Amino acid sequence: MRNEVEDYLRGEPGASVSIRHLVDALSQSNRIKNAYAKQKESLFGPISRRLKHLMAIARGQNNPALEARYQITTVLRLISRRPSATAKLVNSWDDLKKELSLDMDFAEPSEEVSSQFAALRVTPKFELVQLTSPPPPISPADKKLMGVAQSVAPKKIEYEELGEKGPWAEHLEQKQAERAVEKAEEDARYDELEQQLEEKQKEEEAKKLASSLLRDYTNEEEDMIQSATCGPGWEQEVLQSEGPDTVLRGSMRTLRPGQWLNDEIIHFFLVMLAKRDEELCLADPDRKRSHFFKSFFITKLRNEGHTDPNKDGAYEYRNVKRWSKKVPGKDIFNLDKIIFPINQGRMHWVCAVAFMQEKRIQFYDSMGSSGKEYLDDLFQYIKDEHQDKKKAPLPDEDQWELVTCTSDTPQQGNGFDCGVFTCMFADFLSKNCPLLFSQKHVDQCRKRVALSILLGKAIL
Amino acid sequence: MSDEAKTEGAEPITIRVRDQTGEETFFKIKKSTKMQKVFDTYAQRKGVQASSLRFLLDGERIEPNQTPKMLELDDQDQIDCMLEQTGGC
């Protein structure tokens, strides 16, 4: 962090920038973005977010470098919101540290800084500012608040000459203290309001996106779904195909309510999502492609079903070494996300997603299991793939985060809908939409999967 | 098609089919033979329905109409055979 700040300051001619600029610049650095992403992930209030953070520390998943950044970013955000602070100029790390030390404690503050600021904290600010330097320009809002101080300014000379505190100075001090309290309260209110507004906006946007993903279907569409999933016909009849992937009528029937989904449905739906992702990337050149592996990836990676009990469930990179040949760009490290559908013990569907740019692998299970063993193996795969394809160990290995199934992951309320949940995890996440669906949407989701397959494209 | 291509297609190669249990089955076929023949023979030998098997090359399904030549398969190359997967709870 320190290096980033110093680099930035060196790059600036004149070497003096406002805090607002610095915050903007630092927010664009990827590593800080990660810290932000973590914050944004939660739609809850600041207190529960803090708790979540503390819990992460308690779980031992914490990484001190990220934590320091997290704290500094939070403080920078607070400071940048305070109109009085954003214009302040800083020209070194120490300067910035001074600013920050009003709001946070550094692990090892230098003696010089801490003694200065111990002094600053007990001495009312106006004495330092008003007696030693010309007053800064005053904004109309400040003028109103400072009305009293302005009117007593001439008296200050008298106070200086006399060398002792007269009644005016006391009055001034008192007013300034009152003003500071008022200002702090105002700032807090402002912060809170802004945060509420931000959260509300995010929630609304997410809801809008989610409801667009779960729309109602027309009568024609309903008929199409009905005849494909429940109509008569030969089990082996090919109802839809896309390249080498096909869907037989028998598989389509697994989309009837209450039925277990088979791999053909899940994989074909993911092929449709890949198609949609490709289109979205064509429309938006800044968007990176995502890849959707088949569930057989994990089966092979972990040798699941091997007759040798020592091998069954054991990680083996060699088995999937060549699979990244079929990834867009043939490079998994340039992808946005990698979606891994997983078939657990031939009876349960779950999903893991590697957010390649955010350096995070997360597990999604509608039955709430943690998925730790899969996360560990997938992380190992990413490391091995980097070594194999880039001929170097994975850089920033300690920045990767493995997230076991979180408590807010949508849960199934029965023993047959996990395949649908897995499809929806992939669908929503590949569109960057929060997982705002639940058991009550499942019938609609089954139809969504069926219709996407029949139309040969993921419906928007 | 030129004579050269024809002779290349007629040349037999060995393809290894590896299943989940780690077992490998060898097939000697011409480069111009459709993979359908391999799939059907394999299913018959294992006593399972061909529709419950998924044949993969580097993680992608193989179309039964494709030939080793189209798939750029060489002698001793390996393809994967996976069993249908299903799940609900």
C-alpha cells in the first residue's frame, strides 16, 4: 500500500495531490478493488459487514496485507466523503499517514508522527490554523457555521497581545468545540444516509435484474415446454443439438417438476450460457469471456469412481491437463469466470465458480455443504495449470481466497431440485446478478432451463 | 479427394478409451471410420445403453458422425468415456 501511494506521488508533477485524487487513483488499483469487492459483496449494514470481516479473521482465512488495505481503504473512503478533507493536499506517505491517523491507529506509528498527533488531538484545531497561517477560503456552508468565529476575529489580536485567555477567546473556543461536535454529527448522518441510499439503489438494481431473469412465459412458450418435457415420443429422440452436444427427449423429461436433472440438461444449459456470454462480450469489448466446464472435469480431476481405492477421489492434474485447449483464448488466466458444475456422489448437483480476475473461488451448494475439498483441488488445479502453461508458479498465490458455501446461498426445500439450483447459480453469476431466487421460483426456473434449451439460446 | 488423403484415411490407428474406473479399452480403426462405430461397440461390450455414455476429447463431447481424422486423433491417443450423471438431493 505504502509503495503504491509513493509510486503514485512520484508520478505526479509537483508531487502534491488532493486526497480525493489519491482515493480515486488507489481505488483503480486491482488489489484495492478486491477489498472493495469484498465490501460490496454484502448488502448488509456496516456493522454486520465489520462482523463478517472479524469472522473471516477468526476463521483464519485472513491475510494481513489485505486487512491493512481493507482498513486503509475504509478510512480513505470516510475521509473522501468529508467535504472539508478532500481538498487537502498531501505529498508523501507520511502526510497521508498523518491524515489517516486521525481516523485509525497504525500498527507502528513513528514516534514523530504519533507525538505530533497526540498534540493535535488535545489541542483545538483553530489555534494552530488561525494564529499561524492565513485562513483558508470559506465556503458558504462553513460561513454560516463559522458566523460566531468570524465576528469575534478582531478580538483575537487582543488575546494575543495580552498573552492570556480573555472571555472572547473562551467564547471562541467554546463555539469552535460546539461546531466540531455538530460537524461530526452531520458527517455521521451524511455518511449513514449515503450508505443507505447506496444500498437501496443496489438492491433495486439487483431486483430488477433478477426479475428480468425470471420473467413469466407466453402461452406459446408454455406449450412448447409442456410438449417437450411431458409429451409422447421416443426416449432416444434428439430434441436439440449444438455442435457435439445433444439433448435427448429422455433427458428433457427430467425437467418435469420433481425430477432429478441429468448431466445432459445441465451441460446443454451451460452451453447456452456460454453462447450468451460470447454475445455479451461481443457487445462489450471490456468484458472478459467466461468458460463453463462439464461436470466430468471434477470427476476426472479427482479420479472419482476409480477402482483403485487409493486413487478414488485423489487429485490428478494430468487427467485434465489438456482440457483448457477448449477454453476461449486457450488461457484460463484471461477469463472472467470459470464455472464448474459438480456431481457429488452421483446424486447431488453443486457448483463452484473461479472468479479469475478477483482471485477468488467460491462454492455454491443448495444443501449448504462447505465444499472445502473441491475448493482446495480447484485451487491446486489453477496453480498446476499456471505452472504447466506459463512455466512459472502462480503469482500472488497468497491473494487468492477460497470461499466455502455462504449462509445466504439459496437453499432447496426438498430432495430433487439441486440441479435446477446449480443451473441458476451458473445463470445468475455469469450475468453478474446476485442470487435473488429461492425454492418458490423453482418451477419457473425449470421452465427457464427447458425453454433456453429448446430455443437454442439462453433467454434473457 | 486426392489419392494421398484416401490412403491416409485407410491407415488404421489405435484409440484408447479410458473410463472412470481407470480401465482402458483399445480400438483399432481407420482414420475415416465414424466414431459412432467405436461408441456402439464399446457400449455393447460393456453391456450398457450407448445413450448413457458420454465420450469426451479434452473435455468436449465427441459427435458420433466425426472421424478420427476430423478430430485430429493420432495413433495411441486417448478419449474419455464417462457415465451419465444425475442428481437431485
